Amino acid sequence: MLKQILSKLPRKSLKPDSDELTRGDSARSADSPRAAGRSYKLHGVSSSTAKRASSSAVFPASMVSGIEPLVPFKDVPNAEKMNLFVSKLSLCCVTFDFTDPGKSIADKDVKRKTLVELVDFVACGTMRFSEPAILAICRMCAINLFRVFPPNYRASGGGENDDDEPMFDPAWPHLQLVYELLLKFISSPCLDAKVAKKYIDHSVIARLLELFDSEDPRERDCLKTILHRIYGKFMVHRPYIRKSINNIFYRFVFETEKPNGIGELLEIFGSVITGFALPLKEEHKIFLWRVLVPLHKPKSIGAYFQQLSYCVMQFIEKEPKLASIVISGLLKYWPATNSQKEVMFLGELEEILEVINMVEFQRIMVPLFWRIGCCINSLHFQVKLLLLNSFGKSSSFAYFYFYVIFHLKG
């Protein structure tokens, strides 16, 4: 009787289902630890629709050993293009090991082509991004970009040797496309900032700021542009961005002295300062005195001096009475033995003296002329040459001569 009942029950198929195939492909993949055991599906797409690759093109992101290329956007109707966009983003969540150039060449090329397709789709700006699409692109960018950098032999060098060759990330062929996609996405008029601010929040901004520690100058340049676009589009995040950058500057001056990203962040602040309303707020003046002026102290100032000098001059042009405060800071951090750094200080001092008014000049005249007198006695020819060629043509240098003659007679 029992055997008759069991014989009527449906037998389990020997054919493995899609989940088992996905797990098998994930187990065989050694290049995608992030994607192992995952299967991504489109929101709002039924299983019957997902089986039709021509319409929805749903591929599991964990299928790495033989990634399938998705159908082009032109081959699907407009109603399903955003779903296809999410599907392509899920496929690009697969990461690869670029330390071995000969590993997974075909799969890497498929992902690169998919990223190029995504960049072109976002650049067209024909469709408004849905909330699932915003979530998907933020998730894909986080998986590909947010990572911990390995320690290197120059981590504690403080940037003393400016002749060090830059280190380039081997994964840049994919990283560049991801950064380009993120930049076009943030800059797109089809992006609703009110919706996107829920996903591009403080935690995302904090992780982007951590990436400025990268040794690859190409990556830092992309981050600079993206962070500047975020600052311009999401006004609600502006105070947090300024505060976070200030903390990076503090940590650089008083702890690490590793100059990676300092020049790029100062370049962002240079454009931010130009937008400050007059009269300047107290917090902005504090930023000048407590952040920009102490940035003259590190030995690696040559890596970011041009951007730092530009930011300082922006403050002085907006409020000339700040000139005496800046000169006092320069005299405080004036180098004792570093002649190259002394030449930089003299160049910045020359620019400030061209715009300073007489009231502010008289406040710092005595310590300033004392320092110039020390520079005249310098053993370095570039310091003396700069004083003769630059300061000799300015009115402040004439005041210096009168000051010296007066005190010699006294």
C-alpha cells in the first residue's frame, strides 16, 4: 500500500534548477568574491519575462566564468530600457583581479563594453532615472570603487622626495569607466537631487573622501571632479563636505603628512571660496587661520603649494584686511634651512604685498622686514635673486631700505 502511494508522488527532476547553476558558476569563479552566491533580478519583472533575453536581458551577476553580454539598448522598447539599465548595472557588480593581466580576459572585456554602453546611455539623458536605477548605480559604484588601499613603501615618507614616480592602479581600465559613469550620472539633468540625496548620503561622501588617499593621480583627479559636482548639486551636503575636508587637512598637518589628495581638495576649495558671500562668515575666517595657514608647515608643501596659494589669495581679494593675518602665519612657519620652501614663501609674500593696504602693511612691517633682512643674508642664490628681481621693484622694498637706514642711524 505504501509503495503504491509513493509511486504516485511526482519525482524530483534530475535537471538542476537556475539557482543550482548559479551556485555552481559562483563556486567555479575565482575572480568575483563579492558576487559569489548572489543572483540579481530586476524589480517588477516576472520569472516568465526574465526568461526572454531579448526583452529583459536578465543575467545573474554571479555568472563570471563566461559572462553573457546583454542586449543593446536600441533593441528594447523605451518602456523596458530602465529595467535593462538596472540589469546591466547588476552585471557590472562583478569585480576582477587585475594583478594578472592574462586572467579572465574575455570576461573583463565584456564588462568593459557594458560599462561603455552604460556611459553612453546616461550621457544621452533621454529618460528620467527611477529610484531603483539610482539605488542600482550607487550600489555598483560602491562595489567597484570603495576599497582599502594596500600599504606602500612611501606611506611614511611624508612626500620628501618629489621625484618619486606615481603609482598606477592596474584596474584603471574599469575604474575609469565607473568614475566616468558616476560623473555623468551626477551631472545629468535627468537625476532628481531630492531622490538621489537618500542614496548619495554622508556615508557615501565619506567613502569618496577616503579614496583621495589613492596613489594613482588619475583616480584623484576623477574624484576631485565628482566631489565638486556633488557639492554643487546637493546643497544639503555642503556643510558636511567642508567639515570632512577640514578634518582631512587637520590629520595631514598634525598626524600623517602624506600629501595624497591635498592638492585636489584644495583645488575644490578654491572654487568654493569664490562663491563665499561678503562679508565673510566667521567660520570661513577660522578655516583660513586654522587650516590654510598651517598647511604651510609640512615639508611636502611643494605637492600642493600652487593650489594653497590660490586659496589664500582668494580670501585676501575678498577681504583685504586678512593679509596681515596670512603674513603673520607665513612668518610663523618660515623655513629655517629649506631654501626651496623659502623661495615658495617669498613668491606668495610678493603676491600678497601687491594687494595689501597701508594699514595692514604697517601692522606687520617690523617682523616682515626683519625676515627679509635674514633672506638677504641667505647663502642660497635663488633666495637672493628672487629678492632682487621681485621685491626690488615693489614699493614695500623701498620701505625696507628706509627702515634699515633709520635703525642703522639709531
